[in-house]
Amino acid sequence: MRPLLNGWRRFGIVLATLWLLGALGLALSEYSSDSNGYFVYQTIPLGTVIEDNRVTLPDGKVVTITEEQQFELRYKLERDLERLKKDQPLRPWEIDWSKLAAIPKVTEVRWLRLLILALVTPMLLWFIAEAAVLIAAWIKRGFKD
């Protein structure tokens, strides 16, 4: 038996397809822009070794980060001021690598966000709409009896 595809369900299929194409188009646009976005981010190449203020890239190139650059590259200055007082070193995940032009960046995709927004969201909205129609029909039948 073939499932019934009335006009509203066909309209829902068209909307879900447009949603998917829009989300994929936005992700592709962000990926090609070489900047941070909702679906993509810039990071250092895999295999980069960070020791104190020296960054060794996978190709063997060594970049030294000055103390002034370390301070400028930090994300949260208030918390970092406390760390500077204690003489703790800068951790790699505390660095905003997009501000350091000497180190090449690699564009990475946030796949889970893309999957949730492109596929899970329209399916969840479809489920809610179908449930609302079934509940409304059930309530309407109750008033007929």
C-alpha cells in the first residue's frame, strides 16, 4: 500500500528539502570564507607541537610567540590576568589562533551542529506538525460523538 501524500505532506517535503539545501549552502559558504562561523572554525594543523612560546608546525617550521602576542591572543583577559600573576603558562586551547597570522589555519567542520540543524530539526518539526494534526483530528472526532 502506497502512503498517502496529500498536499500538506508534499508541501512539507518541499520545505524540508529547501531547509536542507539552505543549511548545506550556508555551511559551504562558511567553509569557503576562511573565517569562523556557526558550522566551521579555524584551527591549527594536526601535528602542531606547542612548547611554552614555541610552535612547531608539521612541516618543521618553528614560530615563536612573544609575551605581548600571548597576552593579545588570550580569549578572556580577566581570568588570564589572575593566571599571569601566578606565572602559569598559556595553554593551547586558551589561544585565539585566528589572530596569529604566522601560523597557517585549517578549516574544520562542526559536523554534529550541521547534522542537527540540517536533518534533525526538520524531522522534529515534521513530527510535531503530524502529531498536532492527529491530535486536532482526534479532538474534532470527540465533538462529533
